[in-house]
Amino acid sequence: MILAFVANAFLNILWSLIFFRLRRPDWALAEVVVLWLSIVVLIVVSRRHSRAAAWLLVPYLAWLGFAGALNWVVW
């Protein structure tokens, strides 16, 4: 479970570096897909321990969908 959180945190930071530092919204958009999948994995893994924890990650997934849409528009 900790590995899923660490991977998600890494991908979250990586997106910011790709989008803002490298100024590559095209690569960042591809990374959003991987980040979105990592959140789904995080929800599945969290659900084994706590249904509430899994449900509390759903707004994060929705927020990333919105951020991905903004990334698309910028690209």
C-alpha cells in the first residue's frame, strides 16, 4: 500500500516538472494518463483496508480529470 502512495506522489511531482519546468504539455498529457491509472490502483489498494479511504480518493481522481482537460486545452 505504501508503494502505491509513493508511486502516486512521484508521478504527481513528475507531472509538475514535465508541464512547468520542461514546458512540454504533450508529454505531461501522456503522464496524466499514467497518473490517473495510479490513482485507480491507489483506490483499489486502499479499499482493501478502508472503504472510506477509497471513497475519499474519488475527488482526487475527478480533480485529475479536470486538470487533464486543462492540460489538453493548453496543448
